[in-house]
Amino acid sequence: MPLINTKTMFKKAYRENYAIGAFNVNNMEIIQGITEASKELNSPVILQVSAGAIKYANPTYLIKLVEAATIECANIPIALHLDHGDSFELCKSCIDKGFTSVMIDASYLDYEDNVALTKKVAEYAHSKNVTVEAELGRLSGIEDDVNISEEDASYTDPAQVEDFVTQTKVDSLAIAIGTSHGAYKFKRGQKPKLRFDILKEVEKKLPEFPIVLHGASSVIPEFVEIINQHGGTIPDAVGIPEEMLKEAAKMAVCKINFDSDLRLAMTATLRKYLAEHPSHFDPRQYLAPAREAIKNMVSHKIKMVIGCENKA
């Protein structure tokens, strides 16, 4: 099956009350781990590439690796998505190279400029049969090229969403309801909370329209502990409770992004393996279990959180 855009994926997910997992990719092992889990569980999947991943790996390498995954997973719907594109030029470049979905994140601009840039990207993307995600509101946190302080973060205003979507013609909308980028989503002692009241208001304003949650990793304590036990220093890392994500997936949320949980699983496995096998220096020896850790994490998210098992 060739790469597809997200339109059909989201329509089915909305109708059947589940979400599609969008997992960030940076190298071959991560792509293999994600797609092997998706194939085993017969689950659609979105492989997303950030600006940081493009700088690190070169988009041509990533695109060809993803294309290889479509051959290995011939019956699994796979979309290749640009995560947090911040300019028309970057979005156009990815579209022209073969991405089937792009995010234009112009939430750093004022409302009218966000509308104008998003509309420009959507017009070009749609001419190439590529779907577009945009963002209203700003999530706090640090991840790749995204670095937003708590002071600059803001919840999405439900009063703006209908006008924004009508003007821009985007295909999905990322909203800010309390998730956060990175592994430190809440201060020590702060109780995690998502603003489901905002999500419900957005759903009323945009019936049957796909909503996206960024910064949704749960920062599973097991992996934080393993990292810290083997030389790491990740104090007070806290994520989004999975029960909250399950609830969101049954509402208007059709795409949930995961990145930090994959990084933590991979890093924990690598640190533990190298500590236990100090004589090993062959990358295949330690990257194989790291790839398996990615696969297990994605399987867990598909089965226990977003509910898209057997939805391919």
C-alpha cells in the first residue's frame, strides 16, 4: 500500500471513537519498531518527522526508510507527516519530496497572520492531495525545535475555531487543553489535568472535525527510573495520565502524538544494556533491544490507550 494522507484515517477514527497514533521518527530502528507493532496489531499509523529530525537524518533518508516500511507492511495504512512545520517553505519542501500530510504551526503568530499562513499552506497542499494540520493555542514545553515557556503558553479559545477552520480549510486542528511537549509536563507536586471542557466546546463548534493532541506522552516512570539507575539524570519527569488520553480518544480527538515516551523507552534500554554488557561495541547488539523497546511501547499505546488495534 502506498503512503496515504490522513483524510480517510480520521473519518473512520471519528466515526468509531478511537485515535490514530502519530509517532515521531528519527532513524531506521525507530521506524522499524513502530511499523512492526502496527503490522502485528493491524493498526493504521502516522509516522511524523520534525524539523529537528530533518536536520539530523536528512529527509531523503527518512522518506526512503518510510517507503520501505510500506512494502514490509503492505496492508497497513501509513501516512508520512511533517510535525511542527513553521514556514510555507518547509511545508512546501516536504510536500514536494513526498510527505502525505503536513502541519503548519503558525501559533507563534497573531490570529490573522496564523490564518493567512495556514491558508497559504493548505491551498498548496490540497493541490497535491496532501492533508494539513494547524494549531490554535500554544503548548508549553521543550521538544526538538519547539521551546515555549509556561508564560507564553495559552489554551485554545473555542470561539475562534470555527472561523479559523472555515477560513483556512485545514483538515485537522491541534488544540491546547493542558498537554505539554517534552518529559516535564507538570511541576513537581502539580496534578495533571486536561481541559475537557474546552475539548467539548471545540467539538460543538466543529462537529465531526478531527482534533489533534500534541505533547501526549505519559512519561512512564519505569523508564525514567531505569535511566536514572544507569547514569541518567531526569528528575521530576511527569506526563499525561493514560486514562485521560483514553477519554480524549473517545471524543473528537483523532490523532494523538507520542515522542518522549519512545525516547525514554529507547534510552532506558540502551543505558541498561550497555551497563550490563560493558564489553559490547557492535551497534547491532544494543540497537536491537532498543528497537524492541520502541515496538513494545507502540504496541502498548495502540492496545491500551488509543484503541486502534484491528482498525487498518
